[in-house]
Amino acid sequence: MNRSTHLAQLASASEPFDLLIIGGGATGLGTAVDAAARGHRVALLERDDFAKGTSSRSTKLVHGGVRYLRQGNISLVLEALRERGRLARNAPHLVRDLAFVIPSYSWWEGPFYGIGMKVYDQLAGKLGLAPSRLLSRAETIAQIPTVETDGLIGGVIYHDGQFDDSRLAINLAQTADELGATVVNHCEVTGLLKERGLVAGVQARDRLTGREFEVRARGVINATGVFVDQIRRHDEPSVAPLVAVSQGIHLVLPKRFLPGDAAIMVPKTADGRVLFAVPWHDRVVVGTTDTPLASASEEPRALAEERTFVMEHIRRYLATDPTDADVLSIFAGLRPLVKAGEGQSTAALSRDHTIVVSESGLLTVTGGKWTTYRKMAEDVVDHAETLAGLETRRSPTEALPIHGSTRDEIGPPHLRPYGSDAASVAAVIARSPEHDALLHPGLPYRRGEVVWQARHEMACTVEDVLARRTRALLLDARASIEAAPAVAALLAAELDRDAAWQAAQVETYTLLARGYLYIDPASCAG
Ligand SMILES: Cc1cc2nc3c(=O)[nH]c(=O)nc-3n(C[C@H](O)[C@H](O)[C@H](O)COP(=O)(O)OP(=O)(O)OC[C@H]3O[C@@H](n4cnc5c(N)ncnc54)[C@H](O)[C@@H]3O)c2cc1C
């Protein structure tokens, strides 16, 4: 996957693309894969980096959605459980089975949640993981050795999926590329082209060079998450907003707070929210919140009350309270909530996502979740084919392996997220002792990985490497700041950049990553 080649393909296209997708998160990338797999000519432009938005800031679960189960929305749970099974089959290198324990502190919680999780098992049917069951007090402590034992009665254990969100996004971009799509990061759509009142392409700007260009397409799909209304306003300046923004935050703690393999799930906190503490890449991810915000930003920040909420609640479930100094990173993501009454003319109301078509033919898709990205993409491309007058073809993505797909354990354990690429990454690392050196003693990444990511994964900036190709920013924000100069030097050698570029990259990254430090004032917005 080479950025220069893809930019050249955009510049030299003599015919309009069949479909142009705006936004390189789960939804846009999934749509690019689906459309390219059907044989359509596809281009995708991402303003920043693949998964820069919500798609790198999730709880990292591939799940049916206990929230929907509580709401009695069985069809949504069923769809998500089916998609969970498909994703585990198509990207086994990134998805794993995880045990979740619901600790109970009142007599009724065990039987109540036990029955709920049996329903979940039944819905999953053949695609189910291990069955749920009630746990005694001793079994609960064996699963979660650090659980708060004061008042503990027992628990319920069930199974769901876990994944690495931005690694999956990169692999989807690679899959789209291999299917013939032209996918480019760091290119912002700045306007829409129209012919006889109908959308016929986009105006765009390469954010790395400032170059402006146009791309023509028979159909344009707006998959920009919480930013869909910005694009819709390019189409109709006075259009009513489709989405409201809700923020969810996570704290990352050292593994010692959850040393076993199981996660903690709290179905209903005192104020009615769902809270997870999930082991991930040798750390613990704790969240989340649901806070309405007036507007969306590219780098959302946790509010003071969200930090307090997550910290106070996780302390209730752990025997040893984490302190502020224990938090390795804090990150925020934004959910697009479709406003009531909007999108009513769509065909997708029974689903968790919404598809809206404007009078000029701009197709907007938003909502849903990572787990169901493939189904969303299939729905959108079905609509887009009709709208753009393309030949209608069946989606083959239910059983389409995603780049990196393998069940084999290739290479050393720390390279497993690369899946079938792990042997090639290992070969780059083995080329010199310098490439084999760790980027930072507190992070599990080798310098050679940066070289691989620049050559094969379209990593262009220090942030691309530390936030989304590796997960250093989330695993330990402070260590990632210390690793930034080494990453800048490695990228500069690969991308032919000078010392001034390196210094600017380190400065920009440091400013960004300080916002992920829990006890740095820059991380607190409210
Ligand atoms: C806190 C939280 C936790 C979650 N946890 C889970 C979970 O555990 N499991 C699960 O299944 N789902 C989860 N979700 C939901 C899931 O993360 C989202 O549904 C999914 O990531 C949305 O993807 P998207 O592509 O629609 O949006 P985004 O990922 O936000 O992508 C939109 C992209 O559009 C780009 N863009 C914007 N404007 C332009 C422009 N003008 N030109 C070009 N590009 C542009 C942005 O840079 C961005 O990359 C969670 C969501 C939140 C908020």
C-alpha cells in the first residue's frame, strides 16, 4: 500500500471512479472493501489518518451489545453476534475470545444477570463462544484476583470478542488496496463537485503538501462519523444537522490491576451506565462514559466529571484503588447519535446505523458500531449501486479474509497483531541490531516495525506510528512522547525528510500526546 502510487492513480484517472468514499474509519474502509470486492472502481479519502476518529478510540470489543439486550432489541443483538462470528473468522489474527466476569454484591444480581447471559448464549447459537455460567465467590476471585471482596457474593462469567481497532482499520485499508481501491490518508475533502445539480465528485487537499485537486465519481459516500454534517453542509448549506455528539472516555492502567485473563463487566453502575475493565496488550482499559457535547473536534479531551466517574467506579470493583499516578493514558472518542426524526426516509431504520440520501444524491451513512461495520458497508453499497447507476452485485464480504488473516501463530508473540505479515516484519527487524532495538524500554515495539509501517502501512507521521500502527499512545502516553524522536528519525530516513521535519514532528506529537496524560493539566478540558 503506497501513498504516492495512490495519489498518482487519483491524478491520472481518465474516467470518474464508480464510488468515492469520504472518511477512513471503520465505516468508510469497510465500504471501500465491500465495493472493491464487488468489482467497482473505488477511491477513499481520509482527512487525517485511517482510524484517526472514533475508530481508534473504542472499548476494543467485538460484541452483541449488552445494552441492546437490556433494551430488548433482540434483532440488533442477533445481527451483532452474527457479525462477531464473521469477523473472528475473517480476521482471526486480531480478534480473540475474552471471558467477562460480572461480580455480584447483592443476592439477586447473580440469577438476574445469569438468565440475561443465557439469552445472549442462545442468540449467538452456533456462532457462540464458551457458554456463560454462575460463579461462586471463590470462583469469582479465582477469575479476577484483584476484585473487591468486601460484600462479594459471586458472579457470572460469559464470553465475547476483543480486537485491536486501529490495526483492523489499517488491515482493511490494505485489503481495499489489494482489491484495487485507491485509498489515501491525509487528504481532506473540502468541497463537492456538482453537475446539473447532482453530486459528481469532490474537491480535496493533500494535508501533507497543501496541493489541491479534484476527484470525479458517479457516487459519493459520506462516511465521516461525527463530522457527517460538515460534509452535508457542502451539499446543502442550510441542511438540519443529522447527528448529535456523545463522548466516551477510557483510562488505561497497568496490568497488575487486572492480572488474570478475564475482564470485569458492570452492567449497571449506580447511575445506570455500563462499565468495562478489559485486559488489552498487557494493560487494562477502563471505561466508558456517555456525555453529550455541543460539537465534535478532531482531538476530543476527557472532561473532569468523566475522569472522576470512571476512577470512582472502578475503585468500587477493585481491591486496590488505582491512584491518579497509575493512569498510563486517557483517551476520548465521539459517538454520532442520530437525532430523532432525521433520516426517517431511509431503509435502515431497523438497524443501529442510518443511511440518508440528499436531493443531489450525496449518500450519508453514520451510527452503528465497529462490530457491525461489515453489515453497514454492505447496506451502503447496496444503496450506492442503485443511486450511482452501477451494476448491482452481491457482496462477497461475509467470508472475505481481511489482510493479515491467519490462524497460525507466525513469528514471536509481540508481532502477532501483524498476522500473516509477522514473518516479513520479523525479517526487517532481523536486518540490523538497530532495527531489533526497542523503541522505548516501557513499550513492546521494535524500531524495525516503524520501517515496515512506513513502507507497507502508509505511516506518514510520528502520530500515525505511535497512535494507530503501534498503540504506544494508549499503552503509555509518557513513554510514547519519549519514543517520538526515535520514530521521527526512522520515518525521516524512509520518507526522505530533513532535520527540520523531524523536529516539527516531535513537537506536534508531544503537544498531542500531552493531552493523553492523566496528571498533565493539558489533558483536562473541564
Ligand atoms: C467510547 C466509544 C467506545 C466504543 N466501543 C466500541 C466497542 O467496544 N465495540 C464496537 O463494536 N463499537 C464501539 N464503538 C463504536 C465504534 O467505535 C464506531 O461505531 C466506529 O468506530 C465508527 O466508525 P466511523 O467510520 O463511522 O467513524 P470514524 O471512525 O469517526 O471515522 C470518520 C473518519 O472521517 C474522517 N473525516 C472527517 N471529515 C473528513 C473530510 N472532510 N475529508 C476526509 N475525511 C474526513 C475522520 O478523520 C475520521 O477518520 C465505540 C464508540 C465510542 C465513542
